[in-house]
Amino acid sequence: MNSAAGTSSGLPAPPATSGETGARAVRGTAFGHGKVILIGEHAVVYDQPALAAGLAMGVTAGATDGTGRLTIPAWDVTVTAGDESPVGRAFGALLARLEVGDVDVSVEAALPSRAGLGSSAALAIAVARAVALARGRDDETARAAAAAAETVFHGTASGIDLAAAASGAIGRFRRSEGWRELPVLQAMPLCVGLTGRPRDTRAQVEAVRRLRERTPAVTAVIEALGALVEPAEHALAVGDIDGLGRLFDVAHGLLAALRVSSPELDAMVHAARAAGAVGAKLTGAGGGGAVIALAPGHERDVLARWKSAGFEGFSTGIGGKLEWPL
Ligand code: PMV
């Protein structure tokens, strides 16, 4: 029964299913946070620092005794470890790293997939931790297994998504230094807007790599993105929302210079500013995906402006208070 079930991230284990019904007991349950990158996407690939924040929404994985099946009803996904699908290959790599084969994992996803909100990293960390808890592996091994899955999804990912998915807090990440949680004076409401166009992280990272090779001056843009991190850290530490918003605007311009923005992303950023945001930028790999906007007191206006332009969005909180009802 459930008494042996482990949990991660402080979530209660779901009730174990009764043997009488024929269902299997959940052995391990874990949560992975969605995330937004506040400053430094793409530059972080080149060992510049970056800032990310965990979201309250994410995915919950439950591991039972089984034969290597993964089901995610919300995303219409059912795979077997090692099958030809990207999720099947990622799940196979994850289980291989944990040296486990005899589990099934069921996932509840409250995060849109491929929207630029870190769904693959949230999935990887939740599944890896659930299986690790079910089979007595340590958290370091679970993180390595999640990284193996992310490599299948994204090639050589910097690791920022996984660090934010595992932490749920605001942190600073640098490839050569890892993740460090940051002091934040006050939680901040944040508007998140969705273009509805799936983004392809691998393709976007590759496009920036080619641009940088052909145009060495682009290195200065990457360094300029990295230079925004220290003032952004200061803005968070003293609760300067306007200051952080201005840095969002600069970051969006620099990301556009790397050619990872799109007409939809630009339209959403401009709409947010017109509705009263103090700053807005694309978040994540770009091309499609999501934007974020800081609009203290104007969250409803931003969401309404996006809606009238045909884009969905929601308001959330970063830096401690993760739920932020309007
Ligand atoms: O997967 P996304 O959309 O959050 O993008 C990841 C961030 C990049 O900097 C573009 C890539 C990386 O590996 O850091």
C-alpha cells in the first residue's frame, strides 16, 4: 500500500489505489515546476549567467510497478521506454540512467507542452524523481537521469530549465557555476502570454550558433545579455519592479538582434507595453512560445489586450508567492 510511497517537492503522495480494484499502488510521486527565463536565454548557452523563476504550475508524476510505460493524458502521450518517439527515447534514456525497467509512470500535466514554459524539463524532473523515490535512488542520480532525458529533447541544453524545474524558486544559473537561489525582497505578479505557436528549442539554439559563427559581432550581443543579469539581480533584491521591467525591454531588443523573436512575440510585447506594462520580453527559445510582462496594477489590462489580439495568457507570481489571483 501507500505507506512506502515517497514524495518530492513537499507534495502529498496521492492515495494508493486498492489492490481489490486491480490497480497498482503508487510507489513514488514527484512534482516538476514550469519555469520562465527572466533574463539571459540563449546567452546562457555560451556560459553567460541567466535568471529564471519557477512557476506554481507544473507536472506531477506517479510511479507504479510496471513494464516501462509512460502516459500523459493531458498531452495525449502514451509511450514505451525506448520506442521511436522523442518522449519514448527520452523516457528510455531516463530509466537507463536510473538502472530501472520495472515501473510505469503516469503524469498529470497542468502546463501546456512546447509553449516555452519548461514543460519538458518539468516532465523530466518529475518522472526521474518519482522513479528514483519508487526504487530507492538518490536525488543526484534522479537529476542526472532527468538531464539525460533533456538531452534527447533539446540536444546540448544549458541546464537552466532543469535547475528551475527542480527548484521552483528564482535563481541565477551559469553553465560553469550551476544554480543558486536568489534573495528576493517581494514576490511579483507576472503576466505570461502564449503565442500558440510551438517553439523548437533545438532549432532556435542552432540558428543562433550559425548566426554567431557567420557574424562574430554577435558575440557582443550575447555578452550584453549576460551584463543585464547583475542589475536584474539587484532589482529583485530591492523590489524594483520598474527597473526589472526596463531590463526586460532591453533583453527583448537584444534577443530580437539574435533573430529569435517573431511577429507574434513582438506584437504581444508591444501590446503589453501599450496596456501599461513596465517591461515585456519573449521568454525561452523564441520563434514561438511565450512572452512575460511586468505590469503592476495593470495585469487585467495586459491579459485583455492580448485576448483581443487573439492570444491566451494568465497571471502568476514569482519569487515566493506563486499563486497570484487577479
Ligand atoms: O526550452 P526553452 O524555450 O525554455 O529554452 C531554453 C533556453 C535556451 O537558452 C534557449 C536554451 C538552453 O539550453 O539554455
